[in-house]
Amino acid sequence: MSKRLGGARRRTRRTFAKETRDKGKVRISKYLEEFKPGDKVCLQFEPSVAEGRYFHRYHSNMGHIKARRGDCYEVIVRVSKNERTLFVHPVHLKRILQ
């Protein structure tokens, strides 16, 4: 039996790289952003922050906040007929205005 090659971030070098103009530190307001249960969010990677990431399959999916867990949030994402619960740091979340 062969071993699986690579890890969860395999082949994502160009996909999640920042544009040249956007490189640098992340604003502190992104770290301190508050979400309430029921808020709709979009999952967007912040490449310069490693903590609280999710699997790359869910990149740019929509979801809603269920609860807060420590520094991260529980986000419910619908995948086909199933719902998945992801634990995501607020740096990787983008609020959707209705």
C-alpha cells in the first residue's frame, strides 16, 4: 500500500497567495471583529495567518455563525445536502451584508 503524499495545504501555493500590493501585516480590526450567532459570512483565507484555518475545499463558501469557541467561531456550511461545522478564526471570515 502506498502512502498519501502531501498534507492539507498541498498544491495551494498560488491559489492562496496574496497579491503583491496586499502583502504585509493584517489589520488589528480583522482580529478583533465580532460576529453574532446567525450572521452570514463568507470563508476567505488570510494567507499570512496560519491559526484557525479550514480545509481548502470550503474556500469562498457561504455559511452562518452558530457560536463562539474561544478565539474562533463555529460556522455552519452547507455542502450538497449535508451541513458541516467548521471552527474558523475571525481573520478568515468576511461578513455578508444583506
